[in-house]
Amino acid sequence: MKTDKHYKFINSVTGYCIFHYSISGELTPEQVKAELEKVKSQVASNNRLLLNTVYWEEVKDGN
């Protein structure tokens, strides 16, 4: 069993983290990317930001 991966969504204009998200480690890289793109759209919309100003980073241990 693979562990979940954790991501943070960041507003590139301010540099602030605006959302945290966990995703199953069982998904393929393509499924992970598709899910993160969907969440990115929702985060941008909910925060009234342009889509291209939001990006995600995987949260590693100690990060």
C-alpha cells in the first residue's frame, strides 16, 4: 500500500499557500496530474484568481 501524497496550492503573485490537498498514492502519475489540475481550477475559482497564478507543489517530509 502506497502512502498518500500531500500538495499545497500557492498563489504565485503573493507566494502564499492558499490550499492543502491530499491524494491517494495508489493513483498513476497521469491520474494525479488530472486530479491536481481539477483541484487547481477549483482553488483559483474559489479564491477569484486567474488560473495561471496558481500552482501546486508536493509537500515532502520536513517541508
